[in-house]
Amino acid sequence: MEFIDYYKVLGLDKSASAEDIKKAYRKLARKHHPDLNPNDATAKQTFQQINEAHEVLSDPEKRKKYDQYGKDWKHAEEFEKQKTSQGGQQYSQGFQSGESAFNSTYSGEDFSDFFSNMFGGERAQARQTKFRGQDYNAEIRISLADAFYTHEQMVTVNGKTLKITVPAGIENGQKLALQGQGGIGVGGGPNGNLYITFVVENDAKFKRSGNDLYTTLDLDLYTAVLGGEILLQTLKGKVKLKIKPESQSGNEVKLAGMGMPVYKKDGHFGDLYVKYNIKTPTNLTEKEKELFTELSKVRQS
């Protein structure tokens, strides 16, 4: 697997604070969102890398593993267990020199077998037939409204049906790993894993950028000029939106905390940005035309 420098993706260095990571992510996610860059063929891939970098670096535990193990950070727990079982010293000395060989040659073999084979001995001969099971991949498609709430989905892989809990705030392209739900291990080896990729389908009304949502609200001319109150439908439910007098087409207001839920952070939400689109009245009656003519004369006087 090609190594991706998550710090470089966000334009940061390893000393970046949690706030630095958050700010960089929000700025880049909005800049490179595919919906905002329809003519950029690379926008989707860049956006996915930005999301992946944020997911890892914003989580203290994941960031610690990434800083220590690089591209193999997802296997940190396995490495640590093997380090303990090997007694520490020999493992530590052999890890860096053997890491690349492990990734290319022993990707399917039990980690302790790799070091046994590397350093020789009877144990290596006795356990050569112990292999890790195959990893499986699956895809689940959900709507943006579904992604707003924690819910369950059924997925069938290789004839086996599993019930998956989908956390609120899951993003398009995000992956979840189900340990041990892949292929059965050989010779007593561990089972492989099941990796599920989520496809969050585009929504007709809301556009998503990270945890923030964007929508356009049509306003009639009279409400835009005189102001008023409108009942706005959001993914959280209906809210009353106060329209200021003399609002202009293109004006944007922010509804704090009305965006998407932050992944695995209960009670935390992004924001909802509402852009006004003033609708010019059509099919005017003669009386309305007279009134607009009169109003025009008043404005010109």
C-alpha cells in the first residue's frame, strides 16, 4: 500500500495541534469538495485523502499509532502483541529492517512466524503452515439522511449476512474494519478482516463538506424586502428562520450546530449554511403592475 503523508495532505507538520488540524481540514474540505469542483477530475480523490487524513490525525490514539508505524498504523495492536510475546529486545532490533519484507512477503502470514523465519530455529519450521485468512471488501450505499443518524444495515459477503451498526456522521468513502469477519485462517491462523466502504449518495437539497451542510432557500420578493419568518426543513427537523428586511439574493446565513453530526463525538455537530435566492414574481395582475409602477415612481422621486 502506497504511503500517504497525512500531515502533508493537510499542509501541516507533526507538531500541529488539534485545533490546527481542525482548521486545516475545514478549509481544505470546503476548497476541494467534489460538488464545488465539478470540472476537476482529481477533486474526489483529493477530498477522500483530506477526510482520511483528518479521521486519523484528529483522533489522539490513531495519530499516535500513525506517528509510530506510518502506513502500517492499522496493524499497531498486532505489532504490539507480537512485540510482547517476543520478549521485546530481539523484536525491536528486527522490526525496522524486516518491516518492508513483512509487507511484501509475509502479508498473509502470522506476524510472529515472520520473525521466527527471519531468525531461524525449530519454531519457524513447526509453524510454517499457519496463515492469516483473506480480507474481504464490501460496499454499503446510504443516503445523506441515513448518515445523519446511527442505524443498522445488513450486508452479505461471501454468503454470510452480517448486521452492521453505522455510526452517525459517516462520510462518503469512509471505511470500517470488522476484525475477524473475513476469510477463515489456515492451519489455526487468525481470520481475515472485512473492510466496508460507505457510499453516501448526493442529496438534492443539501450539499455536504466535512461536517457542514449547504443549502439554497428560495425567497419571494416581498419577504426579502420586508423581512419575515420561514419554517425551514433541516436534517434535524424544522426550524424557524428569521429573514432580515432588505435581504439580498446570494446572502448567506449560518445556523450553528444544524449540520452533520461529528463522527463518534456525541452531541457535536457541524453548521448549516443557507444561501438566499430571491424569486422575482411572475404573472402579475394589473393591480400589482400598477402598484409596482407607483413604487418605482416613489423610488425615483
